[in-house]
Amino acid sequence: MISSLPSTASTSTASLPRMSAPTPHAKTVSPAVRQRLQQLFEHGKKSLDKGDFQYAHDMFAQCVAEDPANLVYLQHLRANLARKHPEAKKRSLLGGLSRQHKAARSTMAKALEKKDWDQAFAAGCEALDEGPGDIATLLDMATAAKAFGATECQLYYLKWALDTDPKHEQANRQAAEALSAVGQFDQAISCLKRVQEAKPMDHEVARTISRMSVEQTIQKGGYNQELLRKGASATAAPDEAASEMLKKPQPAQPSPAPSAEPTAPAVSREDELLERIRLYPAELQNYKELADEYAKADRFRDAERVLTKALSVSSGDLDTRERLEDTQLRRMRQQTDVANRKAEIEGTDAARDLARRMAGQANQRELEVYAARAERNPTNLAYQYELGLRLKRAGKFREAIQAFQQARGDSRRLADTQLHLGECFQKIEQFRLAMSSYEAAVTAAPDATSDLHKLARYRAGVLAMGLGELEKAEKHLTELAEADFGYRDVADRLDKLAQMRNT
């Protein structure tokens, strides 16, 4: 929303209000840097294929250090280290660290303290090269990834640590916290139960498990979220609260008729499709149907795994790729929804920060997907519009303007497109172009009672006030008031316009 304007009619463009900017991310990788890193990544993959593991590690490590939120870079870093150090899991670092390893760990600790993320990830990659099973380094990198806002990579570092030592207490504690933050309560509880096995007298762990069980019940059952607060703070055991919530009347089920012969157990649709994939591994439809089954059950990670396998089998089938992309986006939106609910319920700065970071990551992934689709289908104006929305959310207003300008050819959403164009132009202080776009949005949305028409009128009227164009401001705001006198602060702005005319 645009803020109030000074009361003078000679307001300069320098003092014009600006709409609130999107929340900045910890780091934005520019297109030029991303292109350079992609070239290093390709060199690393070729070196990995040739068995030149050290050069591959150097390439992947640089990619991870400069783009710590890119999960693909991290996955290849680990895969390369697994081939370079095949006995890593069998070796214990407790027998003594090399001088180089100690130096890298020290550098990483200092970088973390200074919040120098590039240096921290670079030193962490160097330490992992000396010992890919170094859980302390993996946990530090997970901590850095969390602070950086790279939730996917944070979880991957924690998984790496637990693959190395499934019973490591601190790794399980950190993993439980990270998993619960994104709504993966099953896995979070499993981690805490491993801690409980090692620390049976730790009553705080037991309370946390009970609280997560309640949160899981609420999430899956769609119960009133106010119960979450009560379940977490009630004096009664949370497990009892969960049981109470599940006490719903169930319709009576008729008893099965006795049978002389036992019936064979039913084969689930999942098992059926898994068997088909085993028998016919080149048949893509089976993978797609299995992924659909997983998606219906909100098992998006399983669906991604199946579609990733299908993509490799199909040698890059476009339909499979887009299904995989859509599944990834659905999972990230689900995680964002969970983080938003958590922020609303808890009301803490940490919870709100997590929600912002999850939303930023989801938007970045959507931006990448729609950029690729728009490039593959330059005549598909819907992709241009969706790309423009993601660019705008990311604060990339100049790029968003280009996408929206191409999307104007789609008459079905012309009014929306013009409105977004106006807001982007206003962000970069091209006020005349913004006004032209707002007025075009008004014309394209003829229904004066629609929310879109009202917002376009409001934007045009407020901007006209800022530009000192009082007649134009009065025209737009008066027509808005005729349609909806209670809209936002339109009545106050009309009063202010009258004062500005008198002075």
C-alpha cells in the first residue's frame, strides 16, 4: 500500500511514497554468477565421470560456497566425496584430525561467528574433503544453512550426518527441530525417539515428542489450531489431548459375513505399481501413476523420487520434467503453509523469520521453473504472466516489467497485468509509466465494483496526488468513492484533496 502524502500540492517526485519492498533474502545470486557457477558445475560433473575426484571436489565446493542454497550442487559434492573416500564411514575422526582439517575447522568457526557465509561454506567444504564423515562439520554447515535461509540444504546436511551416525544425539536433536519446523513431524519424532533411547531420563525430550504428536494430529486432521496452544501448554499429558481430539463418532460398520475360506490380502495400488515398474522399467506411465498416488496422500518427497527416476529413464521427457517441477512446487508450498501456521500460532520472531525464508525459497524455485517454461514456450503468455509475478515478489522489478509487457497480449488477464505493471513502474520511480498502466488497468476492468477495478482506481488516485495532479486524483478517487465509499482511506484522501485545493 502507498503511504500518506504530504499536504502540499507541489510535492516533488523525490518525496513520492514507495510501496513496501519484499523481504530481502540473505543473499541473491546474480544471473552472471549463476551462469559462471553452472559452468564450474558442468566441469565438475565431467571430472567426476572421468574419476578426477579432487578437481571435481574443487569445482563443486566453489559452487556450494557461492550458492549455498542450491541443493543440486550439494548433492554432487557429497556424491563425489563418497567416491573419493569410499571408506569414510568406516574411519573414525576420533583418532586424530590432520593439521589441514583442524585449520579448516578453525576457519569455519571464525567465519560462523562473523556470519561470513561464503567463507564458512568454503571452509566447511575443505574440512569435508579431509573427512566427509565429520559430523561436527556437517552440523555446523547445517547451522550456517539455517542462518542463511537454505532450509532444503540444512535438512540435507543433517541427513548426511545421520547417515554417518544414526544415533548421534546432537544430530538427531537438530534434525528434529528442523523437520518439525517444516511440518515433517513423523521424521522429527523418529529422531527424538533415538535421543530418548540414549537419554531415557530426559523428560524434556518426552514432552517434545508429545507436543509434536499433537501438532501432527492437528495438521493431519484439520482441527482448530487454537488446540495446538492448549495441547502444548495444558497440564494434562499432550498424548491424552491428542486422543481426545480423535474421539469422533464413527458410522457403524456391518460385521463381515463368515467365510469358509480365508481371503487373500488385498494388494495396494502402490504395491501394484511398484511391481509394474519392476517388470517394465521403461514404461513411463507406471511411474506417473505412482507419483500421482503419492501426491494424493501428500507424500510429495516420494513422488519426487519416483519422477526423478522416471526422468532418468525417459532421457529428459518434457511431461515428466514438468510433473516433477509441479510436485516440487506443491511440496514447497505445503512447507510454506506449515511455516505460516506455525508463525501465526507461536508469534515469535524465529517462527516469522522461518515463514519468510520458506516463502522466499518457494518463490525462487517457482521463478526458476516459470523462467524455464517461458523460454521453452515463448508464445505462451500465461507463463510470461506467472514469471512476472515471481520476479515481482523477488523484487526484480525491471525483469518483471519485461515479462508483464509480453503478457499483455493475453486479454483474459489484461487488467491484472496492467495493474502489476503499474506497481513495478512505481517501484523503479517511473511514475508517468505507472500512471499510464494504472489507467489502462481501470479501462480493462470495466466492472466498477470489482476489487481489481477499485485497486487500480486507488493506485491511480494516490499516485496522482503525489504528482500534484489534483484534478486527475479527484476524478479517480471520486469515482472509487461512488462505487465503495468505505474502500481503504478513500474518504480521508478526498478530504485531504479538498484541503490541498484550498491551499
